[in-house]
Amino acid sequence: MTATINITLNGEALRTEAPDLATLIAQLGQPPQALATAVNGEFVARGARAGKALAEGDAVFTFEPITGG
């Protein structure tokens, strides 16, 4: 049985059963490569998302990375 936790996603309260950041991003329905992510103010690289477990009260932010020069 998967536990439901309460987090915030981009400032909005969200209840989720996603065990990790990669699963949460997949559930958002946006291409994972199109988003940058941070949990509790710390950047999480795409390759590290599956290893970033989510916990009660985490603050997750997604944003489009800024590119160019």
C-alpha cells in the first residue's frame, strides 16, 4: 500500500502517492526534459529525480529552465 503525503507543488497544496520526484513529474503530464525541479529550495537534476524520495511537507517547484546567452 502506498502512503499518501501532503506536499506543496509550485505553492499549491497537493496530496500525492508519488514516492519520488520522478514519479510526481511523470504524473504532471509534461515532458520531464522540459522542466527543472527543486525540492525544499534545492535544485534536483533530471538524473537524480528517481532517487529523490518525497516526504510529508516537502515543497516542490517546477520551472522551465532558462537557456541562452
